[in-house]
Amino acid sequence: MKIRAFTLIEVIAVLGMVLALSVSGLWLGQRWQRQVAEDHYLTALNAHWQATLVGAEKKGGSLRFSAHKTIFKVTNQAIVMIELPAHIRSVQATITVSPGKFADPQVVTLTRADGSKIRLAFQMGWGELIIQR
């Protein structure tokens, strides 16, 4: 009587496929998490930038980028800090908002871990923020 069973090659092939699917799923999951963290950061950046402009209308304020944080400050008010996602690095930069909502025009470039860039253009006059990915 012949017993039907899987051969060693069939077992190795199935294990190889399971391993490949697991690694690709892990890679895609990490990529998705980085994208979500980046989206949350840019949404918070835009919201706090608009709030800083409104608060700085009469007294002025600033936005400072450091290696791991973005710091919003309106004169005579509390400081708001938001953390950069772990996969993004920033350059040292400060954008000053003078009374009347006029910001110093400046471009800040954030660098992702894979080397790609996010460009933040702060425009003069009402402090428009343009985000280019």
C-alpha cells in the first residue's frame, strides 16, 4: 500500500511562498504606517500654521523647525510643538510672522529616510503654505 505524502521539495516551496508573502506584507505595512504618520504630521502642520497666523495677526509669531520637532510660537501665548515622524528629518529653519499676517517667504525641505523630499513653501502675504511631495 502506497502512502500519499508531500515531498520535501513541495514543503520547501510552500514555506518559501509563505515567507515571501510575509516579508512583502511586513514591508507594505511599514510603508503604510510611514505614509499615515506623514499625513497626520502635514495636516497638523497646516492647522497649527493657520492658527499661528491668526494668533500672530497683531503681535507676531514664529515657526521653527529643528531636527525632530516643529515649534509654533505666538507672542505672549503658549508654545505648540509637534513631533516629526521618525522617518523624516528636517533642517534648522525659522519662519517669522510679522503683525498683519505677513510671513517671511522661505522654502523648507524635509527629507525622508529613503532620500525623497517634501518641500514646504511659505509664501509672503497672508502666509500661504504650499506642500509639495
